Amino acid sequence: MRYLAAVTTEMSEELQSELTQMTEQISRTQEYLDRYLPSVISFGLRLVLAVIAFLIGSRVIKILRKIVRRSMERAGADVGVIQFLDSLLKVMLYFILIMLLASGFGVDTTSVMALVGSAGLTVGLAFQGSLSNFAGGVLILLIKPFRVGDYIIYVNDNLEGTVSEIQMFYTILLTVDNRRVVIPNGVLSNNSLVNVSAQDKRRLDIDVGIGYSSDLKLARDLCEGLIDENEKILKEEEHLVVVDSLADSAVMLKLRFWVRPEDYWTTKWKITEDVKLLFDANGIEIPYNQMDVNIKKTD
């Protein structure tokens, strides 16, 4: 009996000790919950509200951009100006939205702006290329060396294509084989380029060589007939067929006429092919480079 009483007493003490530890743990947990749970719930609610506010703000930004674009379109603004200002407006509105959301989380936006201002020199040095491209985009819109839809040739890198977009930092070209070329605005504004679409007509020169034994007058008449028959050639503008030079193995004829910029390549290819077929049909030789070799026999 004494042994059973001792065992019972020991078990009671262990049970009481465990109950005490559990009670202390529950008390600490309750204390942590009382201390941090309101903050966690508050942060979670603010985070959810911030996400909802960001989604709503993004939708509002899209609507504002659409309104501005339509207003500029009704005002007859250039497409490049519309694209540039749209991209600039997008960056500014999203920056304002992020600052408003940050202030909702208790971030001191004044301190943030002061920090951004103090770091402006460093940021400017780090992103001087981007700033140069931005300034180049502004110059392109002000000076207007080209517009969206113009066909330009960037001389330095021999790149050419139709201007598809003028963005804040880059201009996008579409080549004739449908490649997308991205050129920094700073490069375009500081280097030479050719705007093929700046005028409503473009002169086209085609050089053709005929043999010295061929009928020169017939060749000229055939070329003039091709020019008169082609509907793409502007008949009100000057067109001519002349002897341009007397080369080593050919009499060089020059066909000169005017076409619309969009008809330049198709007309060039069409006339070149027609000249070859017509000369072949009339027995007019188009010579190629030749070399006469004389063999002298010695004893």
C-alpha cells in the first residue's frame, strides 16, 4: 500500500508539472496572439486592400490613357507624338499609383522623394544612355525628321524600314522582309538618316548596257515605250532615256523617271525584267564583262 501511494503521488506530481508547463505555453501563445495578431491582421487587410487598389488603379490608368489618346487623335496629333506621350503618361501614372499605395503602408513618401532626388546624379550617370535616348525621342518629336509610317534608311548601320512606333527610348522599324528593328532614339537623333517618304515622289534610275554592235536607236525606243506603258510611272514628271557612258564592253543607257515612294521597288523590278525580255525578243545584246586573250607563239 505504501508503494502504491508513493507511485500515485509521483504520477500526480509529474501530471501537475506537465499541466503547469502547458498552461505557461498557452499563456505565452495567448500573449503573442494578443500582441502580434492585430498587427498581422491589419497588415493582411492593408495588403489585400493595396492589391485591390492597384488593380483598380491600373484599370483607371488604362481608361485615362485611352481618353488622352482619343483626344489627341481627334486633335489631329501625329501618331509618333501620341505613342511617345502615351508611354510617358503610363510611366508617370504608375509612379504616382505606387507612391499612393506606399503611403497607405505608412511609408514616408517625402523621405522617398528626397532620397530619389539625392540619388539623381548617380541614377543619371548610371542611366545616361537611357536619358540620352529619352532626349533623342523628344528631339525627334519636336524636329520631326520622320513620322510613323515613313520609310527611313539609317545610314551608319545600313538599316532601313518603315517606322512602326516612336516610343520613349526606342524607335521601331519594320523591314521589307518583316523583321522588327529596334534603334535607340539617341542614335537616330545624332546621326545621319534618309527619309525616303518625306516627298510624295521619288526618282528612279535604271542602268542598262547594250553591245556596241546593237541598234542603239531601237534600244532607246524600246525603253521609252516601256516607260510610257507602265502605269506606276508618273507621266507628268520628266522621264528620259539617254546614253550615260561608253564603257569598256557596253554602251550604258540610263532610264530615269519618277514614281510614288510606295511603288519604287515594284516598278524597279518590273522595268528591269521587261527590259531584259524586250531586248532578247528584238535581238539586242546585253553584254557581260569580257576579256580578249591573245596567244603569241614564239620559236
